[in-house]
Amino acid sequence: MPNIKSAKKRVKVNATKAAANKARKTNLKTVLKKAEIACSTNSAEKTAAVVLAVKKVDKACSKGLLHKNTASRRKAKLARMLNAAN
């Protein structure tokens, strides 16, 4: 346990940010999985699911959860799945 006041605050802030990042990343994985399932089952709302997933990927990239190339690759994969389903 740190003794310095600023170090104590760092521990608390890091824990809070880690929890927020984990929640965002979990939500992103869920949305990506739903979009993938919607495309594979040729669901009626597959376009809406893919649009939401792309939006979430962009948001994760802007928040620093994903590297820009990773985000681009994931969006391209979603587009390929949607085109294959259509």
C-alpha cells in the first residue's frame, strides 16, 4: 500500500478506470457477437446490429480501448459478414 497521498489517489483512480474499461470492453464483445450471430442466421435486423457494432468499435477506438488498425480490421470484418449475408 502506498504511503504518499498522490500515490494513494493513483491506486483509486486506476481501479476506477480499469473497471470502466472492463465494462466497455465486455459490452463491445457482446455487441460484436450479436452482430456476428445476426449475420450468420440471416436475421431481419442484421444491418442494425452491424451499424451498432461499428459505432461501438469507433467509440472504443476513440476511448483508447482499441488500436486504430484493430478497429479498422474489425469494421472491415463486420462489413464482409454483412455483404456475405446479403
